[in-house]
Amino acid sequence: MVDLASALWNHRGEISRVKDRLAKFHQMVNWPRDLDLGTWIQLYAICLEFAPDLVLELGRGYGNSTCVFTEAANQLVGAKVVSIGYDAERAWSSQTALRMNKVVPREWFGPLHILEQDIFDTDFAEICAQGKRIFLFWDAHGRDLAYYVLGEVLPQLQNKRHIVVVHDISDARDVDVDPSYVRVDGLPQNWLGDLVSPFEEILPLYDFLSRNRIVYDTPFRSLHRGIFHDEQRRAELEKCWGQEFQGPSPLEAGSWIYFDMNQRHGNDLKRKVAFPEPTTAGSLSAGSKSRLQPHSYWSL
């Protein structure tokens, strides 16, 4: 499985080259509470390391990760990004894309395909058929949606090279997490094993990983193994983003986990992966399946 620490190290030259560019994009999105700049760089590095031909983004919001993956796709030959999400204000189209138009050429948007729709109303078999190496970024919330992703989306990946990244999950082994039942922002604090999240998808996800004995990793676990005990490597990496870096550095950020369903404990690869049934709320009707269409933001 691709490893974050290795990705940061292997692409340290590229990170040094684009850090100011990514920082500018981060300012354009102007929604740092969803994704800090340190996490931007982590995701950019691991995406380059995995080198997908298809990035599938579930949940877009203001477009933090959308920008990260589109920038990475511009560096990867033939890669495309399919971003699926719907919010009432259409923040990406009405705000972020307009600001990005001022700092990137129109060609930058070429790999990006925007679907303004409910994840439940998406034909994932059609989309995933277009990729051989798929990077799934899961940043959409809800228990029913989680069962739908686990039962409808993940089976499309199991026979392909893939990596699944799930945002908004912390690893309590490496981060000092307040044990309170409610966070200071009013959201609940859900604990399962060492994983902590304010969102309900953590329960079906943890159940899925546990019953299939799938090995998952977290940024801090990876960094502890590959960077933190090597002072020379750590010092060189810190030079990549410089002392003027704003916000948590890529060695301090990272509330996400990642896994590959083909990486399992013991001899469990001999067993088939057990997937849940998608919830009835997410059942697709023939009329709701969308066709993938590119989107030109220069027509807004």
C-alpha cells in the first residue's frame, strides 16, 4: 500500500516547487476549517505517489480537496478527477471556481468533471469503469451514506488498483484527543478503538474494516515510522515548506485514514471481502443515473 511518509519524502522536490502555489489556491478557496494547508500537501503528495488515472471525490463543499486533486491531475498524464457533491449554495461553482479562474488558465480545469448531484443518484459502475487506478476521497457524511459507499462504491474498486482515503477521522494513538462526549464546537465525539470522529460514518466504516481485517493507516502512524525517528529526513522535509509556512505543517496535520482492501491481516486475503447491502434510501432508479459530463467554469 502507498505510504504517506514515503510520498512526502519521494516528492519533496515537487512539494518545494508547488508549496507557494498550493498556498495561493488555499487562500482562493478560503475555507481552511475543512482542510488546512498541511493536509493539502499531504493529499497532494500521496496522490502523486499513487499516480491514479481516476480520482473520485465524494463530497466537495467549497472545493479544498477538489483543488488539490485537480492540481495533482495536471501533473499526472491522463488523470482525471470526478467530484460528486451537492450543496444548496453550490459553493464551488458560485464562489471558488470563479476565484480560481483569476489564478489559473482554463486548461487547468481540463481534468476536472463536476457532478452537482446527490451521491445516492450516481452510477458508480459507469464512472469507475473509466479508471484502472482509482483514488477514492471520501468526505461526505452520514450513516446511511456510509453503508451506500461501502456497499455500492467500494465493490467497484476491489479488482482494481486503489486507495481509499476517509477524511475527518483522528487516530487517538498519536493525537491528544479530548475524551469529552461533545467537542467544543458542539459536534459529538465518537470513539471506536483508536479512531475518533464527529460523524456517524465511523461506525459502519470501522465495522467494515474490522470484519474484513483490512489494514488501515493514518498520517501520524506513517510519519512515526518513516520520518519522526530520522532527524536528517525530518529537517530536509521541513525545508520544503519553509519557516514561513502558515498553519500546521504536513508533519503536524492529518485527520484522515487510508486503506487498500487488498491489504489485510494474516491470511485473510483468501476470503472474499464482505460488503454490506446498500441502504434502500440509496437504491438507484434507471432514470436517476447520470452521465459523466465535463464542466467548463469559463462559461459561468
